[in-house]
Amino acid sequence: MPSIPTDRPRPMSPNIQIYRPQLTSVLSIANRMTGIALGAYAVAMVVWLISIAAGPTTYATVQSFIGSWLGQILLLGCTFSFFLHLCGGIRHLVWDAGQGFSLGAIYASGWTVVAASVMLTALTWVVGITLAGHGR
């Protein structure tokens, strides 16, 4: 039986120096992050609802923040997080049905999730801005 050399440290697995993130791992991490973000956005929505009940001054303060550039970026992030999490969940439902496990299907569905999330976010904002313009 060959002896195992003990004079050098064993490599870590996976070796961080050679590991390259893959679409599947990036989407898995993104799905977890968007889930956490959606929880935070739900709390923010409750704050917005409480501001309505608190009166016009409080509501105006919250609305002015939502209308600021930072508020708009957060709303855009919320919209994208929602659609990425939704599309990723649909992808997982397909997997739960036992479909789409070939390597090609995994990558095709992953890129479809990303593309659909971007397109649905853009569509939502275009429709929202268009409808907001009609209300003025």
C-alpha cells in the first residue's frame, strides 16, 4: 500500500483559486438573496401602509422618499427581485415535476429566468410610468 505524504497540506475542495462560478450556482445564490430582499421590501410596504394611516404629513414624507432617486432604485430592485424569484420558482416547479435536468435544459432555463426577469421588470416599469402619466 502506498504511503500518503504528510509533509504538504491537502488542498481545499473546491479549490477557491480555480473555482469558477456557474450559472446554476449564481442563480441559486441570487434566489436566496432575492427572497431575503423581498422580506425587507415587505417590511417597507408595511411602513408605507402605516404612513397612510398615520396621516397626510407622514404619508407625504414617505412618498417623497419613494419619489427620490434612491427610492426609485429601491423600487426597481424590488421589482427585479420579485420577478427573478418568481421565475426561479417556476423553474423549480418544472424540476419538481422531474423535467429539465439535462445540462442543456438547465442552462437554457437559467438564461430564460434571467431574460424573463429583465423583460418583465422593464415591462412593469414601462406600463407603470405610462399609467402614471395618464393620471396627471
